[in-house]
Amino acid sequence: DVVYPVSEEMRADAPGEFLEISGVRTHYTIQGKGPLIVLVHGLGTGWDEAYNNIIPILAEKNTVLAYDYYGRGYTDGTSDNHDMEQLVGHLAQLLLKLSARTNGLTVQPFTLVGYSMGGALVTGFSLEFPHLIKNLVLMAPAGVAIPIPIEGQIIKVPVLGDALFQLLGSPIMKIQIPKGHYDGENMSEEIRQWRVERLSQRVMHSPGHIRGILSSIRHFPLNNLDAGFSALQNHTFPVMAIWGENDLVCPFEASSARLRELLPKLELKPIKECGHDDLVEKDASTTAAFIDEFANRQ
């Protein structure tokens, strides 16, 4: 397996710590004190971009662990297929390695939270390690069967897709930024610029970033995890979904309705006037309050 290391310049800018897992320097943070909440980010961002507004709120009463999976944020990329097995294994190894550091919190039942693609990833993890799950939170999860846009289908084609995504992946992702917001055309220029700068940094200094996103689009069940969601019904831990009613990335109406069909025990928390990225930006305090209440519910 080939490892694509993040540049030293970018690593020096990282807000968290690093732990080597099977030769891959993995970026993570542990903050706060109390019951453990583990946060898993989505397809194109790292933990600090996804959860920087949520972690401080949760860390007031909880121990919060967030990390970057392969090729995202400040974690090195790999040549492996970024499928469910690889990404679940990465999280499992991280939790095991941090067990002493957390006085065993990472190997006892905890609250697991996944956002977007992370929602699908934590579903796979929960099915593999149900004994570790106290509560499961799905934030606008990917994985529900929805139509793939034509550009997504083209990217899956070997050779052609690689060439197109290496050439156009960054510009396409920059154009997509407003789509994640309820009022995308009028979104804060400060937030837009911050997201563009972060994306540019990753493309320039993390050779595994574009490769990792492309690999996940090809090999991860971004829109065909219905059987996995349905299987959650067989386990005793409760499941909550937090979703913006104006989500255009993981469409709220069709996807949440389908998820409730697959998982009747689901507790759904919709947020009005909220897009996909608003969950962790504009409406981050509401999202954090839902997670905190669920994690500490008696």
C-alpha cells in the first residue's frame, strides 16, 4: 500500500495531535471531560472544518474525540480503496490505540456521531461493533438510495474519471460550496472564503485528498446502504437523525422518509431553514444541543 503524506508545512498548521496507525499519520483531537462522544466527518472535509463550531459546546460536559480519516483533513492518504471495511478498520484501530489515553472510554459504550458520508460510516461501524455503541447519531446521512448526478457517474469510470477528477475536482467542489447552505447565494463571504482556502490548502499540500474523495465515490456505499440502515433495527441502541429541512446534498424529504421506513425506531430531529452545511455552521448550536441531550439522556 502506498501512503501519500501530508506536507510538513500543512501538518505544522494542524489544530490537533497525530497518532500513527499502520504507517498512516492520523490527525485527531480529544477535548473536554465526561461521557465519550466520537465525531466522524463527511466526504470532503476534516474534523476541524466539520465540527469546529460543535466541539466546544459538547466539550463543556463530555469527552469529545474527533479525527480525520484517510486523505481528509490533516491525515495522510493511502492507495487503498476507501470502502466501508477500510474506513471502519481505521476508526477501530484509533479507538484501540487511544484506550489508555482515555482511561478506557474508547473501548466502552459511547455515543457515535456521523455527518453526511460519516453517517453511513458510523452505521457500518455500529453494525460491526454494536457492543461499543451507547447511542448513534446520524447527521444528514449519506447512504440512502438517491439518484447519482451525471458527473458522479462519469467520475466512477476508470481512467476517464481519474483524469477528469484530478483536473476538475477542485473547481467543481468550490462551485458546490453554496449548495450546502439554506441561503447559499447570500452566504457569508467570510465562510465562503474560509472554505475555498481550506480546499485549496488540501489540494496543494495533501496529495491523498483528491484520491481519497474519488476512491470513496467509487468504493464507499454513498447511496446504497439501505440494508445497513435496516439492520440497525435489530440492535438495542437508540438512533437519532438530525437533518436540515432544506438539505440539497442529502435531500431531506425523500431521504428522511426512506430512512424512517428502513428504521422505524429512528428519532428524527428536523431543523427548519437549514441546509446540509448549516447543520455545522449557522445551526451548530441547535445540532450540538440535540447531540448533547441524546448522549446524556437517562
